[in-house]
Amino acid sequence: MNSRNIGTFSALAIAIVLAASAAVYAAGGDNDDREGRKRFTFALWGDTPYSAGEIAKIAALTADINESKVAFTVFDGDIKSGSSLCTNDAYTAAIDRFNAFEAPMIYVPGDNEWTDCHRKNNGGFNNLERLDHIRATMFAVPESFGRRTMLLEHQGPLGGLYSENTRWTYGSVVFVGLNIPGSNNNKVNGADCANKSVRTPADCAADNVEYAARDAANIEFLKSSFEMAKATRALGLVVIFQADPSFDLPETENANERTCIRAPQAYCLSTTDATLAGYDGYNAFIAAISAETAAFDGQVVLVHGDTHFFKVDKPLVDQAHLLPNLTRVQTFGSPNINWVRVTVDPKGPNLFTFDPMIVGADKSRKDNQ
């Protein structure tokens, strides 16, 4: 189903998506209640492997997740390091890793596999061509990866524009995967164009056209997902992407971390120019997710990688305007090959709970599946 040109979510579209999720929903989780709202778990990981040593550790992570009997797994971007070649074998190797999971494995693209491929140490590829390659090879069929697959809704035609934006429902939750990568969401500002890169000014102009169109498509898909969640009376909505958009707005009285990364501290305390930090490519999305969350009665979880530190917090919008129903989860990444288990319990005091799962840790722990 292609919803790219659908402004609102029709009853037929809702029925199709719910029916598509029914088979995989029956395969995992436990404790159904009378409304069919089920307790279940799912896994999150990303930003790995970045080296041969990390590749060797993926089998243990995969086995750990398979043993946990989660309903499905989501990889939130970066199938390779930011300084390795963007050759075709990098994508086929990732597909093989993803298909080793017993449960459905959903892939969300990151910057290392397309946005940054223009870098000389990545092979000097055209990054927009690499995005087309990802769409053609990794989103050519409607199902997820994994030995047991899940039918996904794609925003665009299979293998084509925005096919990498996906949506599915499980239990009482709507899930959305969006192509929002690091490196400023592929928005290029000034001197960044030629930095460590083979890009020409024409290439950077094309990147900015691509960014603007995809940013609008992402926000459209996000808004229709909230419409779906409301129409189906979902208890929660999970949005997954790769970039750390620097949500910290601000954590101190005067300094705004999103505008101070590259500027001297004295200037940080006075400027509101977000382009200085290289994070202005996320501004429209942050505004949209903030507005949609404020108008939603359920719980919202934002999942991303990029920074490689496990973190759970409530970052939006600021101390005086907290969005209490929004939680950010930042997943592990290289060199820490671990994952996050998320439990969804409609009967619990919190709809979502998050457990860092350290691969190779003492297995005497009792996982409450």
C-alpha cells in the first residue's frame, strides 16, 4: 500500500494494516486481555558492525536476541563504519546478518550507508545513487528481513522513492521507521560540501533538494501515523530513525546545545542560529513530532542511534514545556555490541519499559518474557 499521497488515513487503509499485522502478532507475546491488547517484547540495536572484530561478535548478539523470543527486532541504522567503503557487498552482508534472526527484523537506514558515501574514505560514491541502491536491494519486497517475516506498509512503491519508510502495528502500538540519518539529515551547509569529500557544488545542491523533499515526506508519514494511532485507539506509537538530532533544548539556563557545538562558548550564550551546530536539518521534524505528541493521548517513544550511548530520557521540549508522554531511547553502538529489550505492557504502570541487554552477561538473570 502506497500512502505517500494520502493525506488522511482511511478506514480501508487501517483495516489492511491491522490485518497485515495479525499473523505476526499471533506468533509472539503473551497475556492477552479481552480487548486483544497483549504484553510483548521487541529488540533494538544498531550502529554496528564497524570492524572485523565487531562482525565476529554479531553471531552472539543474534543468538542472544533469538533466545529472548522477542516478537520482532529493529535495527536503527549504520550497517558499516563511517570510514569504510560503500561497495555493494556491504549491503548484501547486512542482509545476510538480518536474515539470521528468527523473528522479523526491520531495517531503518543510517548515514554511514548512504549520506556519507561521498567521503573519500568511503570510496567517493554519489550518495544519492547509494540511497537508490538501498531502496532497490533492501526494500524491494513488502516483508521485513528475518527467518520469520512481517508484512510492512511502505510509504512509496517497493524499491522506489521512500520505500524505506515503513509502518506496522503490533498489539496496541503503531510502529514507524523513517529515513532520518545522521550528518544533518543530508542537508549541506556551506563549507561542509567539500569537507573530506569528492562532492561538487552541483552534488551538494542536489543533496539539499533531496533533503527537503524527503523531510516533507517523513513528516507527512509521521502525521498520518499519528492519525492511524488515534483512529485505532492505539495506546502508543514508536518512531525509529538513525540520527541523533540533538534534542537537548537547552539543559542549562542560557546555553542551547543544538546551537553551540561549533561556536565559542561566549557566542553560544547569545546565538539562536542552529546552522552553526549542523543540526538544522532536523528542525522541522522536531517541531512536527512535538506538536503531534502534544495532541496524542497515548505514549510516544522515539528510538535512534548515531551517538552509541544507551540513554532513556524525556528530552522535549524544555524544562518548562515537558512532553510527559514522549520518551527518547538511544541505542548502543560500536564498539559496544549490545541491544535494548523493550517491554510493552498495557496493564502495567508504564506502557513501555526499557532494559539494556549486555551480550555475554551472566545468564543467571531471569528474563521475564
